[in-house]
Amino acid sequence: MEREMEAMMKLNAWEEIDISEVPYTTDGIRRTVIESTWAFKVKRYPDGTVKKHKARLCVCGDQQVEDVDYFETYSPVVSWTMVRMIMTLAVNLGLKSRQVDYTDAFVQASLLPGEE
């Protein structure tokens, strides 16, 4: 849980404010304060012994109001056809490939100029 909190703090994932300071939109509508909860999971080895404890901070996104709390959504999805094509190209061209696991990916990360 501490690791998840440290990652969120490092990414400036939120700003703590008093509930009376919740901002308004240009239309005068107050933005929604979204509730959150912690989800805990115990990862185990095949023999049943504990491998590690995981914690994830989850927000109730269904409490958001479109055009007030968010304006667009994006869900990065890749098709298996594309994955197979890239792997086939890597093999045929003799390229090396590797796996990357982004543990602290954050959907509201700042974009560089020109990427907006």
C-alpha cells in the first residue's frame, strides 16, 4: 500500500483540498468529489505460500459526470492480429524484442507539447 501511495504522490496524481474548495466549471457546476477504496490481493506461489501482498487504489468512476469531470475517454487496446504481425516481423527481420511492465502508468500524465 505504501508503494502505491508513493507512486501516486510521485506522479502528482491528485491534489488534496478541503471539500469546500472543490472547483466549479465555467458553467457554474461544482465538480464531483469521487470516492475511492483500496483493493487488496494476496499473490501466492503454486504451493499456496504467500508470494506478495498487492494493494490498488480504485476510484468510483461511475460517479463522474461527462462534460463536467471529464471531456473524453481513451482506452489503449491492441488487437492480437497486430501483436502477431509485429512478432512475425521481428522474427523475419532478426530483431530483438522484450517485454515491459509499466507498474505505475497513470492515465492523467502530462503530455509533452505537440502530443495534445
